[in-house]
Amino acid sequence: MKLFFDDRQTEHAPTRELHNGEFVPYAENVARSRSIVAALADWQPVRDFGMAPLAAVHDADYLAFLERAYDGWLAAGRTGDAIGYSFPVVRRRPLRFDRIDAEIGAYSFDASTPIAAGTWQSAYWSAQCALTALDALAAGDAHSFALCRPPGHHAGRDYMGGYCYLNNAAIAARRAQALGLGPVAILDVDYHHGNGTQDIFYADGDIFFASIHADPVTDYPFFWGHADERGEGAGEGATLNLPLPRGTDGAAYRPALDTALGAIADRGARCLIVSFGADTFSGDPISSFRLERTDYGEMARAIADLGLPTLVVMEGGYAVGDLGVNVAAFLAGFD
């Protein structure tokens, strides 16, 4: 399996986030990617595919906002990381604003996703990382891994949230379609529901999205990922949500995985993108599943048994001391 990462993805380094009513150190920190890089070897360089694949998924005004946001924050006389404080709850619509605060709120759904000096640079190269790893599949590789950082599955067409700015899995999926690799399926096995990915493809019957995640009744992102969300219009039935309760261990997780994999097979997928989060680990500080390292290898072997070209895109995982070896255990299951 080829591994892809670009050191420019470490330039995104916010200092804090708003979590549970107080400012705390930013959990999606540079140490996460360094832990994974140190645990694996033979990393491949990332190529630049430009803006077109990003614009195939994300709104042009949103992309322009991300690129200029931090400079706008500084121009307003602010210091530190840019964080919004006012968010449109109803009748969200395109408007022109003269304050960066309004723009951040308009393009966000939470206050835990700050924009720092290197955020755009890192998000851009995170997306290029996913595209480069997808290109390996197009060239005939069976599996590839994109160490995407920042992650992406909470980012929608025109909004950021959950540490995510550009939706790397969605960008890769659209590119896979364009390359004729479809039908494409996305399997999200992060602890948190991939609401951005779901939203992007909710009315698209050509890309199947299956997510196994903590029940949003109790866990972030709360408002999406419920079992009755199945898609709409042409996408009706192309979304499968399998929420699980806190405390779920490997044995309780496996039936949901089998259900998701069965659905992917039934849809006739020819290419699979896995949004992998190691925050399902029992030792993760912000999550409440109880998967162990051995479960990751078994999960990967079950996915590999589908026999599909598979791109693994990194999402969450915050037990930094264990993160690298947990990711290595997952990837080893594909061999």
C-alpha cells in the first residue's frame, strides 16, 4: 500500500478551540500527523492537481473565503485564531458581508474549527494528498492511504466544522467518478458522523455513503447521522446511517460493519473510499467507543474482502500516543 503525506499539512496549528463551554487546547494538533508518520515508512510525495477538483465539490465563494479568511482577520485588527461567534440558524442564504466575523459564522456550523495562519495551505495540501492517493488507484494499485490533515468529513459544500475545512473524501470521490472508476462508495468509520460528506451527496444516487458512528442523540455532530436519514430525490436510499451507543466494543461494532459492507456490495460499487477515524479507540480522550488495536486489523480485513480498489483517507483520532500504531494496525489488515 502506498502512503501519501505532505509536510505542508502541518502548517495548520490553531492554539485553542471552544469545547463544552470553555476554551481548551486544540485537539486536532500537529502531533497527530507526526505520530502516524513516525509509525510508518516509505511515504510518497503529494502532487498538485490544482483547484478544479476542489471546485467540483465546494462552492467557489467558500473556497475564496477560506483562502483569504486569516488575512481578513488580521486586517480587522484581531490577533490569534479566527473563530466565529454568530451563526445563521434559519434561512441561511448567500449574503455580502463587510466583517470577517459574519463571514466566519456564515461558513461555519461550530466554534471548534478556528482558522489560523497556515489553515488554507494545510487544507489545500490535505485535499491534494487525497487526490494523489486516488491517482495511485487509477494507476492500478489495490489500496492507498492518504494521511489527510486537517481531516475533512465534517466539511460541507460551503461550510466548515469539526476540525474540517475541505472534504477530502468527497473531493476524491468526485475525482474517481470523473476518471471512470465508479460506481463509488464511501464508508465512514470515524467515531463521529461524516455530516459534510452526507450533505454533499445526499441527493446524488451515483455515490453511496455508509457511516458507522456514535449515536448523534448523545454525540457530535448531533443534528445529522440519525438512522432515518437515507437521502433525498435521486439520492433516496443512497445514504445508510448506522448509529451505535456509547461503549460499543469490537464485538458490537462488527454487525454494523457487516451491514455496511453488504450494502456497498449490493450497490455494485467498483471503487471504495474509506474515511477512517481512529477515535473509535478505547483510549481516545474525546470519544466513547471501546475498540482495541486488534479490532482495526479485523476491520480492514473485512473491508479488503470486498475486493475493491480502496482509498483510505485519514479523519479523526486523538489518543496521540497510540494513534500511529493504531493506524499502522489498520493499514496492515489490507495486506
